[in-house]
Amino acid sequence: MNHAPVSSEVLEAAIAWKLCLDEGSGTPDERNDFMRWHAAHEEHARAWRQLGALDQRVHAAAGPVRHTLLQSRAGLRQRLGGLGGGLAGLLLIGGLLLGAGVPTLAPAYWLADQRTGTGEMRTLRLEDGTLLSLNTQTAVDIDFKGEQRLIVLRQGEISVETGHADSRPLLVRTEEGRLRPLGTRFLVKREHDGTRLEVLQASVAAKPQNSGDEQVLGEGQQVLMSADGLGRVSPVAVGSDAWTRGMLVVDNVRLADLLATLGQYRSGHLGVTDEVADLRVSGSFPLTDTDLALASLLPALPVKIERHTPWWVTVEAAASN
């Protein structure tokens, strides 16, 4: 299934149809018009599927989360109808979901110059020859108009292989600070507690936002940068850039951690029960087909895959013989 982002115009139309037809409402003529709209273009169908996936997550939410979301339906319909969709409507949906504890994408993601959807990876050749790869759910802004070449990572993870067709300095910025490559190839990832830098070739100078000091990291080194400083320098993990080739490479990781990573490349919920969460896993897994990646666990581990819906999958202990 294609999970690539859709245009704002198509998303607005899908939201309008959702409000019109939700809970069986809508006249026969409106339902016929919707069917014609849905069939007119693949992007229309994709937008409708993505709204359906969001709705599935609402109904799958448990306890107070689900109660909050469902109780808010009527108000959401009325307020979205008054707003007429658009960015304000999207922000309202995002705020409602965040307030209820359901993760969603930040507004900066939707406003970025370049972004990837769930499970999508993309490589761009910038005007200076720099090769920029975006991992799943990644958003960047690119500004080459001033005295420097600037890439701003808003969300997700990028791989950068610097080009040399421009003499201006190349910088990568995040909320935590600035990275200045010194003719190199490196990875930058936004994590919940900072920005992770992994240097694959040559070196990169890292300067935290609130620090005047700049530290150079060499090939094979990684560090977590906060706004106030740099953490402990450690070796880059084997296969850390395998995602640029559509693969995930792990060595003796917890099953729960493996599934958390795979879950970033598919829509819906991918969970694991406590009794098998600490099993250890090593190997290579395809990121472009996470169902195949899950199936590859079965010969090696005492687990089974429970699929309650296409959007709610749990890895559980296999029944003992």
C-alpha cells in the first residue's frame, strides 16, 4: 500500500467527504458523488485510506484515550465544518490527538520543503551535488540562497554525502545545534532527547545550540547532541546506514526494540507481548516489506504473528507443543 503524503487540496477534500458521510449520513446523490471522486484519481483513494487508518487508531485506542476522542466527534465535525478544512483543520486534528495521547506528525512536518511518508525513503541530488537521503517520516527545509548552504532537519533521519560544486559552507541544523561537515558522509537523526550524529566518512564538526565550543568527530564515531552539549562519543553501529538501501541490520537487539523500529515503516500499531519482548534478535530485515520482515522472525524465534486488522498487529509467544 502507498503511504506517501497527499496534496493539501486532496486531503481537504477527503476530510470534507469524511464529515459528510461519517456514521452513515449523506444523501444518495452525495454518496454517488463521493464514489466518483474516490475513483477519479489514485491520490483520492490514498487520502481516503489514510483517513481510514487514523479512524482505525481512534477506535483501537483504549480507556480514556478512546473516550476522549469519540466524545469529541460531534464538536470536531462542527468545528472542522466551520473552518472549511485547510491547515487550521489539520492543526485541530493534530491537537486533539496529541491531547489524548495519540502520536501524530508535528505541523513542521507538513510545512517542510521536502518530506517522506510512513515507510517511504527518498534520495535527492541537490544543486551543489550533495546527495541527501530521507528516511521514513522525515522532513527537511533546504535553503541555498544566502552565504551558506543550509539543510534544516525538522523531523526524522537523513543521510548526507556532501557535494563540492559550491564553495559556500554546508551546514545541517536542528533544534539542538549545528553540524558542519568537513568533506564527508554522515547520518543525522532527531531523537526524543536530542540529535544523533553518526560519521561514516571523513569528519563533522558539531556545535550545540547553547555552547560556544565546537567538537570534531571522526570517521566511525557517533554522539548525541543536546542544546547544551555533546554526550559520550561511541563507535557507529554496524549497518547504521542500511536504511538507505531499504534494509534494517541489527545485532543482538531486543525483539521489542526491533519491532519499534519496524513500526516506523508501517501504518497502524505493531506491538509485542511482555513474555517475548526481551528475546534477542540479529539479522537483516527488509524495510520496504515489513510483513516479510515479520514473517522472517518465525523460523528463528518461538513467536507467532497475530493480525487483528491490517493496522493492529501483535507479536506473541507461540503455543508450546
